[in-house]
Amino acid sequence: MKSVTRSLRILEAVAQHQPVTVGELTKIFELPKSTVQRTLVTLNEAGWLRANRRDTTRWEIGARVLAVRPAALQGSSLFAAAHESMFRLRDALNETIHLSVPDALHGMVVVDRVDCDHAVRTFHAIGDTSPLHATATGHAVLAHLPKSEVDEFTAGTLEGYGEETITDPAELRAELQRVRDRGYAVNHNQYLPGVCAIAAPVLDGGGAPLAAVAVSLPDSRFDPDRLAELGRLVTRTAADITARHAG
């Protein structure tokens, strides 16, 4: 049991300090480097941790944690509040609807999905992750974070996924202001080629973003003339979820 407790404490420390080195964890826990390294390797093999893509000497939370979180959320009040509203939005538009939650400033995680019946449609697996700066759900959340958190986020590298990805911090901040002004965010091929989405935030009582609901559709069915209509429906759905979750 002692080794299990130690593994959980190290997992928590990685989540708090990621990406973190073996040496940094050794100082935190005052444990032998070999013990920490062995625990990290075990957690990596189980999928709970992974080496950072840019610096393999640093460790970060793995896909297993991101997959377990959505499963836990399915029993939460947020999931219950959203599900019926998502079905209504799907029935109104016959496009894929998904609900995503922020993983701090690391990205968005899909926690629920309602599929349409088109033969050609977008697909987002439960537990899928995506970047904040290149997606509609990410923009919907970023637009409602405190300025200090947005500044922290934009101080890092904004990776480009295609020609439409916003990688300039000033341009991203301007786009977030547009999201606040109109109430919804738009992703037109910014992350995945041929995939578009319109998203709006689900907020808590203090106005902080808990999640974002989005309609996702292939670029071939994206009609700019319908953008205002789609935005209005998605925004209304997000407001319904917010009210249900609060009440």
C-alpha cells in the first residue's frame, strides 16, 4: 500500500508541476532518484503519465487520466444538465454535438457527444483532447477566463495546425474579444482540415467557464450565411445547460 500511495502522490505532483523532471520530483518528495524513476516508468507503462513531446526528460499527465476524467464526469450534474439540451440541438440541426471541458490551460477534453445521421459527419471520441487556441470550444472557454490566465496562456507557443490556425497572441486576443461580443466561437479549419465548429460556453454562477457545447460539421456543409443562425442555437443551448446546472 505504501508504494500505491507514493505513486498517487507522484501522479498528483506531476499534474501540478508538469512538465516536470525526475530531479524536481526527487527534491519534492526527498526520495532516491531511482525510486522516483521506477514509479514514473510504471505509471507511464500504465498510461497515466507520458514523456513531454518536446523534452523527453520531462513528464506530464497521460491519456489514461484524460479518459478517466470524462467517465467520472458522466455521473456529474454537468453531464446530466447537458445531455437533453444536446439532443435537442442535434435534432434541430442534424449535426454532431459535443460537450468539452477544459483541462486547466492544457486543452479541451470531450466528455459527451450526440451523433447526427449523415453518412459523412465529424467524429470526436469521448476523451479526445484538442488545443485551446485552435478550436471553437477552446476559444469559447478562453474568452471567459481572467485576463491573467489568458496572458499566461498566450505567453507560451501557439502551435500551428494549418494555415487557418491563429498562432499570433495579439490576433488570438482580438478573436477572443469577438467571441465575447457575439457570444459564440467559430472554428473554420483551424485545427483539423475539413472540420468546422461553432461553440458557446457553459458558465458557473460567477461567470467562469465550466465547459463548452459545440456543433461540429464537415466543411462541405458549412454555410457562412447560416452562421448567425447556428451561433444563436448553440448559444441558446449553452444558456440552457448553464441554467439547468445552476438550478
